[in-house]
Amino acid sequence: MSRVLRRWLLPTLMAAAAVLAVPAAFGASNDACVSANINAPFWLPDGALHAPGRLTLCSVREFSPVSNLHRLDVDGKTVGVFLSRKRVAEGPGVDPEIVFSRDAVGNLKLLGYSLPDREGAVAFRLDPARPLRGTPAVARLP
């Protein structure tokens, strides 16, 4: 192989390999999870009231620059995959946090959670699931 060809071929192959590696890393799952034992009944975005138990929330994949997809498990069983609104959280973000509000009878209602990030913390707000167009509406409790 000529010296000119070697000078051109090696850098071109290295550049092509670097470009091909980017899409695989971009589509990768990050599976950052946080779990907690919840000692009171709690509402999840699926509209169902769950008995006290172990709740696990996992940020599975970035959906867009402002939202992520999350898998929610109760006692090791997947409840569903839900979309969140994502933003930078206030504060240092040292530990993960799960945020609830209380309904009128004292049950917990999941609002979202935060995870530590390189720049502090990222917060995910989980809104109640909405039925897809064309599907019958299901009565959802608050």
C-alpha cells in the first residue's frame, strides 16, 4: 500500500468508526432507579390506588429534551411506562427524592421524583395517564 493511501485511509476509517458509534450510545437506556417502602396507600399515574408496598421508579429513556419515559414497579411488578416532564431541580441534589401529596382521606398521590445529576439534580413530574384517542374513557379517581 502506498504511503499516500495509508495517510488517507487510516484517518478516514477512524472517522467513520467514530460516527457509527454515536447512534448506538444515543439510543442506550440509562435505567436510573429509585425505590422506597411506602407505608400508606398511594395513587400512581395509572389512576389506581395501590396498597402500601415497595415502589420503584426508573428513568428508562429520554423521550425528548423535556421529557423521559419511566417504568413504575410496585412490589416488583411493573405497573406501566409513563411520560414525565423533566427540569433541573432546585438544591444540591445529593440524594434521590420521591414526592407525594395527600388526598382528602390521607392517601398519598405520586407527583414525581428527583435523581442526582452531574449539575445538581433532575426532577421528573409524572402526570396522570390519559387514554389514547379512539379508546373508551376509563373513570379515573383523583
